[in-house]
Amino acid sequence: MAFLWIASLVLCSLWGARGQTERCSGYEAINVLMADSYLIADLVLIGNCSSHSSDIENLRLLVEYQTDSRLHVLITDVDSQVFQIQEHVLPRPRSENVSSSSSGLQFSFTQSPFAFGVTRASTGETLFDTADTPLIFETQYIRLRTRLPSNPNIYGLGEHSDDFRLPTWNYTRTLWNTESPMIPKGLNLYGSHPVYFDHRGESGTHGVFLRNSNGMDVKLGTSDQGQQFLEYNVIGGVFDFYFLAGPTPKDVSKQYAEVVGLPSFVPYWVLGFHQCKYGYESVDEVRQVVDTYAAAGIPLETMWGDIDYMSDHQDFTTDGSRYPLEKVRQLVQSLHDDGQHYVQILDPGIHRAGGYPTYTRGAEQNVFLKAADGSFYRGFQWPGEVVWPDWLHPNTQEWWTDEIRRFYDPNSGVNIDGLWVDMNEASNMCESTSCFASTSARTWVANKGNAVRKRYGDPVPFLGVPERDLFNPLYRIQNRWGDISSKTLWTNITNADGTHQYDTHNFYGTMMAGATRNALLSRNSAVRPFVLTRSTFAGVGRVAAHWFGDNASRWDHYRTTIRQMLSFTALHAVPFVGSDVCGFNENATEKMCARWALLGAFQPFYRNHADITANRQEFYLWPLVTQAAKKAIDTRYKLLDYMYTSLWKASADGTPNASPLWFFYPSDSNTFGIQNQWMLGDALLVSPVVDDDSQSVSFYLPDDIWYDFWTFEQKAGGGQTHRLDGVQWDEIPVHIRGGTILAMRTESANTTAQLREKNFRIIVAPGKDGTAKGELYLDDGASLDVGGNKSEIGFVWDGQSFAANGTFGFETDVKVERVVVLGGEGGEVVTHEGPWGLGGGFGFHL
């Protein structure tokens, strides 16, 4: 075997990558066992391939009909050495073991060379077909290609800043989490989500999730024979597929959320407006920002503390002169007294410094990642020389929880309301493989991991195949920074459970976010914790929200935030997301920031944030922005319960809270490529001005009944593009979709706490058939377990009568003041005055 691999390396240099794989013959399926709900087979290598590493000759195939809409296909090594994601990191979904005859998906295969297909049972349409190229399964390279239809509509494979509908010619999506300032197009960013949606119009939508955390290139292109394809090129792990039948786009979203875990429900207050800046020099400056927002009449819900508050950029410290602990405590208390909130940042790099208690306690509990010589692996982050927590070490959660409970003790520390974890890809500012390395560690680096290989005895299941080059796999994914260890943790570092960063790198940040959530729950188990993370992996929505990282104050990034939002909310089961409003890097301009203040108000997470190198950009600094922000926040707060209801639905069953138009009009091909408009919830279509410094916008209205959100004027969409000129700097086009009912507060407020005391008005927007429906969810906005203290209210309009029914467990004095019915004769708007209480059902008849 070793001789064959060496020979293949020689051929590699002669043939190039294509020649390496063209000679591969794949596998033969033998010992096939089929039952009603599963299939098992052995796959045996037909002939040597070794295109980029050693062949794994004997594989195992498992096919499970898990539910009527989900098919599981797992291809792994017989010896169970190849790395698989740990169950506690990403729990597998429960299987119902349904009969294959009742499944919406059907599996078929060819015995030699082995290939498989997945078809839609109702139509026989092929959804996934690997027949064109042989399966490759090596120790450090696995490949599988599926056919796609001509001109396919493929979405997902985040995180990226590319078009929402992915290019399908000579296009590569690289999944390898990395520090990625300026969120460049065509390159890997902060997160990895190996799931795609394939939308085929009237034929339906399906999804494919690859449960694999290794670095990969997913290529979309056309073969020499003209066949469109999608191809996985992965540097390790197994093929662990979940096929999702849909058939509607929303169905696929919900089915994917079932696989990776339903998102957690956020507290009500996080829907308010947030302000942050890296570069607030003192707690007094922060206090001044809060006061100036109040003086300007712009509601501010939450102030955030970037690393400025720290002493020498060390976690769990405050700077004694600029941010003395007592003054920070006073700031937080004053915020809380005014119904506002405070969030601070934490980084994973722990300063390796004597006398730093967090490091000392961590070292005593042995929780930091180690180099091959047994010393703590060292690198560079904001404090200087740092070590990194090993989130797979059994002591790390206890240590991290203890640090958070100590520093954020409500009685003696900073009484935060949420935490923000950054730099957790993990980002390593150490550019050289020799910085901070001991002599023995340097030798280990020079030997490219040979020292690590010697540490292995008998193989342990799923920990990774021994004798791999964990620094420089022969197949090089198209990582933005080149080598996979560049600007991050060395990939040959061994975790406490025996796995390696080579395999676990992509979920390091998600594990930090999960540990932080657990710590906040330990600090206060009664309330919903709020964690915001930069680095993400599949399933991160279970534990954290996400912002899109270090964008720039550019019109292009203003537009990019729309398609980034849609990827996470509609495709990746992460509903609470948003960008740094007005941009993080570079200097914002007045008109762009005014537009962004409006756009951000119709996205889930709404925070203004800028870098230390950027000019100040608080909303009160420019007249246009102040005017736009006031209107934006006023409108957002009136809609806050509508947005909160959509987030509750996302946490309950995975229904997207923001969606592309084709989710609602899947047969309208004009919607498939739209990426500058979005549906917020199921009622509102947002169509912002997107051209630089423009006051005009063109937007598409599907063939349906629409109502102008601001004027209630009825408009027939007609499946046409409409143009609107003279859009003022404090205006954003929004339409209500016919057939929906919208619950809004009658007025806004300075804080979300005050907002919750305002009454409601109900907007009824009849559809083509004259009917409409909607819903409203109410609870206390904070409790982790609300029990029966909640109301799930459904609204129905049948053209003649209105009814509100459901469950009414949440006690409130808030009432519905009026019901406004749109679309009467001649566009008449009819108002029915209340009030009606929300303690039970109510209604009226014309």
C-alpha cells in the first residue's frame, strides 16, 4: 500500500489533479442486505486510485428511510477509523424507521462500479445521481459528484458573500472557517454550512446536507459532455448525507432544522436597536453615547462593549483607568434602570501571563490545547501570546462557566444581559509556524506531524485515520489564506478526546458559543440566554445568533447583507442574524448610512457597529440618518411582535422568519434570482433602494394582491417589475401580501419594555379570494420555560367576519384597539373600533 501511494505521488506531479482522479475505478457493492426501512452493503475498492492519499479499500454503506421526507445515506470505512462528527457536538436526528414504500424519496444503486441515485417518489424525478464519476474514498480526500439539471437553481453552502442563487459554471464554494475582513466574494468566510437547496420550480424543492466538518471545495460546473454537476472534494471525514424531500421550499427549511436542531428562541429585548463601536476610549464615552441617543430622541435598547473595556485585551478584566469596574457597574445599572441592556465581547485566546487568574485556573484544570511536546499550544491574539481552550476537554465547560460566573456576578461584577464571542474560527494572528514554539515543537512542525503519528497505538473509533499529513494534505482546498493552518490553530493539534483540529476546526467557534450559552444558563437558568457568535457551523442556531462579521461601509456590502441574511434565515436554520449596520470597516457616508438604517430595521438583528480605524457613525451624527433612524426604529418597534412571532415559529418548527420571494411563489421563475428583496415573516415584502446614492428602485411584485404598507393602497402585482422614483432618504418600499393579517403595536416606545405596554391594531389584507389569516404569539419575553404562560392567537378573516381564536395563557392588560380591513370597494379602508381584550377569543361580523 505504501509503495502504491508513493507511486501515485509521482504521477500526481505528472498528470495534475484531473489526471489523478480519471484513473480511479471506484468500488463494487457486495453483501447487500435490504429490508423495509434500510439497506446495508459493503463497498470494495475495484482498483488502486490513491489520487491524493492512501485508498481506504473497504467501506460500509448504510441507507435509512428515517421519515417520510428524510433519507439518510452514510458511506464510511469498515474499520470506523475515519473521523465523524461527535454526537454531542451535532446530535443526529431521531429516525422513525419508516417503510421505503411510504417515503417521499427512493434510493437506488448500481453494483459495479458503485453509484447511487435518489428520486422523488411521487414523480420519479432524479434528484441526486452519482453515475458519471466513480466514488473516491481516501484517508485525506473523498470525492462524489452528482448530476444537476441544466441551468439549476442552487442555493446555500454558506457562509459566503456571493450571489444568493449560486453561479453554476466553474464555481467553487470552499468551506473552511477563517478570519475574513471585508467579506470578500468568491472566498471562504467565517462559517461552514454544507447544505444546499435545489429548486426546480413546479417540480418542487429538495435539500442535501452533508454532515461533515472537514475542509472542502464544493464545485459547480459543466462536464466535457455538457452535463451540469455538483461535486464534493473533501480532505477527510465521511459521506454522511441527509436528503430532504420538501417538496416546498419551506418544507425543506423545516426538515433541515429537524436534522441540525431547531434554533433557540431569543428574548424579546434583543429585537431592539443596538449600538457598538470598537474604539470607545472610556466608560464615560459610552455613557455619553447613551445620553446623546436619548437627547436625539432615537430609541436605544442595548449598548455593547468591544475589547476596549478590557485590561490589556484580557477576557474577564476591566481597564482600571478607562473602564474601572465600579463605573462599569454603575453604567450597567443605569441602563437597567432605564429598561435598557448591556452586552460584552469575549475572545477565545487566553493571555498566557503569570498573575492572570483566568489563565492560572485554566492551566490548573488542563483545559488548553496542547502541542505535541505536551506544552500548551501558543499563538497570538489581542492580548499578545495566548493559549486556546480545548472545548472537547471534560474540564473546559466547568472552567469557562466559573470564569463567566465570577466576572459577571450581578452583585460584584458586570451584570451583562448577553455575551458576544468573536475571533472564534479560531483566528490566530501568529503568521509564522515558529512563533512561540518550543524547540521540540519546532522540530515537530518541521517533521510535518510525524511526531503526532508516533503517539498513536491501536486505532480508536472515529478519531481520524493515523499517518496523515495534518498540515499539508495533497488536495489543497481553495482556502483564502493558502495553507489550512494559516491564520488559525495548527491543524495537527490534538484535542482532548484524541481528535485533531484538522477534522474539528470548522466547529471550534460553535462549541465556544455553546459553552458560553451553557455558562449563561448556569448564571441564570430562568431566562433565555443571548449569545452572538462570529464563527458558525451547521446547527449553530441551537445555541447562538450570528452577525456577518467585518464588512465595510460600502454600498456593495449594504446590498450583500440581504443575501447573507436570506442564506442563514431560510437555508441554514439561523434565524437571528444581521450585519454591522452602516458598515464596520472604512468610513460611512450620510446617505448610505440613512439607507442602511432603514434596511437594517427590517432584518432580525439590528446593530450599528464600527471599527476603531473608522470614523464615528452613530445614528445621531447626521441629519438624514437621524431622520431615517427615527422612522426606521418607530416602524420596527410597532412591528416587533410580528417579528417576535416569526422567531417563535422558527424555534418551534424551523419555519423561516425571512425568506426569498420564491419561497412564496415557487412556480414563478422571475423570483428565482431575486436577491435584493425579501419576505419578512409571511406578510411583508421589503424592497429597499439598492443603487448607490439613488432615490429610485425597481422591484418585482408577483401575480398577487399587494398593499402599500405606508398608505394601504391596493396594488395588483401582475408578475411585473415596478419602478418607484423619488424615494426619500427616510423611506423604504414595503408591501403587505394579500391574504395575511398583521398585528402591530399602535405606537412605538423608547425601550422594548415600554413597548410591551402598548396596545395593538390588527391590519387585515384580503387576498384574491377575499380572505386572510395571521397569528400572534405572546409571552413574558424572557423566560426560558414559559409553560402555559403564553398565548398563541390565530386571526381569520372570511370576507365578512373577523375572528381571533387560540390559546390565551398569557395574562396582559394590553388590548386590541382596532381592526383595520384593507381592500374594500374602491380601495376603501374600513376601521372597526374595539377595544378587545387578549384574555380570550373575540370577533365581529359586518
